[in-house]
Amino acid sequence: MTILRKTALNKQQSAKRVPWAGALAASVILLPGILGGNPALAQKAERDTLTYGELIKRTDNGEVAKVELDEAENIAKVYLKGQKPDSPIQVRLLEQNTELINKLKENNVDFAEVSSANSRAAVGLLINLMWILPLVALMLLFLRRSTNASSQAMNFGKSRARFQMEAKTGVKFEDVAGVEEAKEELQEVVTFLKQPERFTAVGARIPKGVLLIGPPGTGKTLLAKAIAGEAGVPFFSISGSEFVEMFVGVGASRVRDLFKKAKENAPCLIFIDEIDAVGRQRGAGIGGGNDEREQTLNQLLTEMDGFEGNTGIIIIAATNRPDVLDAALLRPGRFDRQVMVDAPDLKGRLEILKVHARNKKIDPSVSLDAIARRTPGFTGADLANLLNEAAILTARRRKDAVTILEIDDAVDRVVAGMEGTALVDSKSKRLIAYHEVGHALIGTLLKDHDPVQKVTLIPRGQALGLTWFTPNEEQGLISRSQIKARIAATLGGRAAEEIVFGKPEVTTGAGDDLQKVTNMARQMVTRFGMSDLGPLSLENQQSGEVFLGRDWMNKSEYSEEIASKIDMQVREIISHCYQTAKEILQENRIALERLVDLLSDQETIEGELFRKIVAEHTQVTDEKLAVSH
Ligand code: ADP
Ligand code: MG
Ligand code: ZN
């Protein structure tokens, strides 16, 4: 007890010296001292009583009924005759109390030894412990937790079998649409897994790995699942990023573990999603690369070499960045088959829409073909999302089946973001109307531009107004005059603002347009050889992506002189297109005003009506303007 109390005292002192540091400890540990009660203090309170001599005298007089001797604290509790038993008088004893004891015996006084101090000490200790125990428990908890964490970290490679094995993926090839070539190639993999004898009999080596390459959302993961589903073999899937952990070597041990498990379950399929997370070019990037990643990749390469071609394990990997992959991964004997999974074309989109429309209630009047036409560039995931959004809208509108209205709204939403509420009539609304009609009018009047689908003043996403163009069917190649037409139409917004409101009134609304325009013009010069500089490619497509695992010293491949020439060419293209845009708008001012009035009033003009009005007010009938130069 004393020891404990001393600690408390010390804590208090140290708390005084460093008030902020000790404050907590002091308050926690001091509390028991107050609760437990200090015997010395308690004594003083009751101390008005008898002296030793008086006690002996009273004993002789026969006034004493009972005495309790407390040797430990050297006091006696004296109960006088005719006194309440709960308030004894305390008497300080001497070192040796033989005389008192003799007297008590003589006078037949009841006396006994008690050790109140000890019991009090016990209580004090208990109370102190009550405070200490939670503290200790808390400390143990922390300790346990930290050891847990570290042991967990050490076990990453082994115990956490993150690669789930799916015996049946439930996905079939018929669930994947629009990627026919890829499906055909992969059909063969299924045969490898199902009847390897057919190939080994004639001495053919079964490929070990297939690499699926394509933009996100085109169905790579889905395809891998479909292969496993069709072949009816177990499917181990792991994402490349799951190999990469806190400690060097963990990824490598995971690779070993994965292959060990796979061998036990052969024939089976290993699917490594997003393999670029580990399969990146080694030794690149700032500081010579990443040890952990390289070790993991080395292990992967070793494992892929380590098993025979006919053990019945086929590895499928997927990536959307084949350009950053290490060359060693791509050599024959590893991922020797590379299957492109591209964004679907019109027919592909229609097929995908059919797959995803299977489990939705779609009004018979809806033409999936029309949707496919409206959605060039959409991937499988986009289309799935589109139909889902449309279904959600249908439910919200309490309709029984998805109609073309919901699908149109869903397309707008997927492409341009959430719809806002239209502005009230104001000067800025009028300015936005001029801006949008500027885009649409130029787009309509230039021969090489895609037709206007609709113009609207209803904000969506970041945009305050929008002009939608229907993209030409499957734009694989774009000509120089098409790009220039696009630049002119994109500048049409700013041009209209300037013509109508004057140079000082133009707004920041065109910022995005200008960025797009500059980009297009720059690419014309540096990548497509469409300027006076001639057919030169002046920019590496993948330059500057140091953080994606590229070397960082391949910046510019041209001289200062060429750089300034590029800038001049870019400026020339843009200013020429801007000039064209302004001229077209000035010549068609009547149409512009008429369309702005209509747009301000109705907030949306469909393409048909737009073209009709333009035709009524413009002199150019069949031979539309082309951006010359
Ligand atoms: P990724 O190529 O990025 O791996 P996923 O395979 O994960 O794309 O595709 C995501 C979702 O998009 C799929 O679950 C599926 O619903 C849909 N999807 C993508 N491509 C197709 C396709 N070709 N056919 C049918 N659905 C597709
Ligand atoms: Mg995927
Ligand atoms: Zn604009």
C-alpha cells in the first residue's frame, strides 16, 4: 500500500513540474488516495480523547467496558461504560503496553487485538487496484494489438488466401457480346482445358498464358469468367494490386502460393486482373523502380516457366495498359497469346444491349438499334450502366416498362452528368443561348461537321448549356477538314458571344472549349502531320508518364526552334478557324437571332427543327461552306 501511495505522490510531484505531461496520470492515480482515506488524517479527526495515564486511571475506576488494541497503528479503542458502542475513544499507546494489559486483566476488562490498519490497508489496496487494473488491461490491449498487426503483416503471404476459388462462375460465352474475335480465340482455350490430349497427341504445346488487352469496361473480366464457366474448371482470380503489399517479398510469396494452390486444383484457370500493377517494365521510373514489384514480377515469370505446358493450368491476365508491361512477360512461353478486347462497334453494341435487355422490361416500341446508334464509343460496361439507369428512371416515374424517353434521359445523364434546373430569364441565360446556338449553327453550316442532335439550356454536370451532335457512324479515321470543322464549331460559342455582346463582354464559359480546341490543333501539328510543318510526328504518345512506370528522360524530341514553329502553327490554325466561325455567324445573324429567341423560350431545340429554321433563314442552300485553307 505504501508503495502504491508513494507512486501517487511521485506522480503528483512530477505533474507539478511538467503540468501538461503529468496531468492525466496524476488525476487517474491520485483519485484512489482520496477515496481510500488516509488513516493519519482520519485519526486526527477523532483525536480529542484520553491519554495513556487517564486510560489506566479509568480502568482502575472500573469505567472501561472494552478495549481493542491495535498494535500496528499503536492505538487502543476504548469503549467506556454507558457509551454508544459505535464511537470508541482512541488512545495513543506506548511502545510496550504491559502495564495497561496487566491493569485490564486485573479489572476484568474485555480486551482484544485487532488490526484495523491492516484491513484498511487491504481496502486501500483493493481500491487502488481497481484503478490500476483497467490501466494494465488497456496496456495489454495495446500490446496485443500491435503484436497482432505485425504478425498479420508477416503472414500476408501465407494465410490470407485472397485468391478466391470459384468452382462455377455461372457466366457463359452467351453473356458476353460484341467481342466476337476475342470470343473465338478464347473458345480454343476452353478446348485446351477440356481436351488437352487432342493437342498433346500431335505434339502441340498448349499456351500457358493469354493476355486480354482493351480499354476498361469492355468485358475482359467477364470473358475470363466465361472461359472458366464454359470449361467447367475452378477459377482462381486475383487482382495485380493484391500482390503488392507493405513488405518486400510478400507479393512473391503470394505468387508462389497461388501457383501451388492452382497445381493442386488442376485443371484450372488463373485470372490475374489488372496485371500492369505488377507486370510493369522493370527498372523504370524515378529511382530505378520498385523492389517489391520487381520481385513479384520475377517470381511470376519464374512460376510461369516452372510448370509444364500440359499440367492443365492456363493463366489469363487482363490489362488496359499493355504498353507499360515488361517485355519478358510478353515473350512466347508466357503470355504468348494476346487478345484485343476493343470497344464494340454498332453491331456489337446492339448485341450487348440485347444481352442486358434480357432481364429488363423494355417497351416493345423501343428500338435497341436506335440506342446502339446513339452510343458510339460506349463500352459494354457503359451500355449495361445505361440500361440500368433507364430502368431506375422508369421505376422512379412509376412506369411499367422502359420507354425511349427514359433511355434518352439515361444517355444524356451517362454522357454529360446530372440534369440541373434551367436558369431564369436573365442576361446570362441569353448569353448562354447565343453561345450554344453559335456552336450548333456553325456545326450545321459546315459541310464536314456532324449534324446537330439538340441544343439545350438545361444545365447538366458542369455545363450550363449543351449542344449535342450525332457522331458520324463509326469514326475510325478523321480527316483534316473534319478536325478543322470541329475546331470552328467549338469556337462558335465564343465567336457568338463576341459578335453579339462585344469583346469586353465575353465570358469564362468558353474556357473548356478553348482547351479542347488547343488540344485538337496541337495534335494536328505534332501527331498527325496536318500543318505546314509537314508530315512529322513530333510527340511520343506516351511521354511524360513517369509515374506509370515509364522512363522519364524522353520528353521532347525536337529543338527549341521547332517548338516555336509548332506554337505558331497551332495559333494559325486556331485563329483561322475562329475567323471562319465569326464570318459564318455574321452572315447568318438573322438565323442566329431567331434561334436564340426560340431557345430562350423553349430551352431545348431538337436537331430537325434546328436545321429547318437554319434552312429558312440562310441563303446557302445546297453548297454549304467548307473551312478552306
Ligand atoms: P473490364 O474489361 O474492365 O474487366 P468487365 O468485364 O468488368 O470490364 O465489365 C464490367 C461489366 O460490364 C460486366 O459485368 C458486364 O455487365 C458489362 N459488360 C462489359 N462488356 C460486356 C460485353 N462485351 N458483353 C456484355 N456485357 C458486358
Ligand atoms: Mg476488369
Ligand atoms: Zn461552348
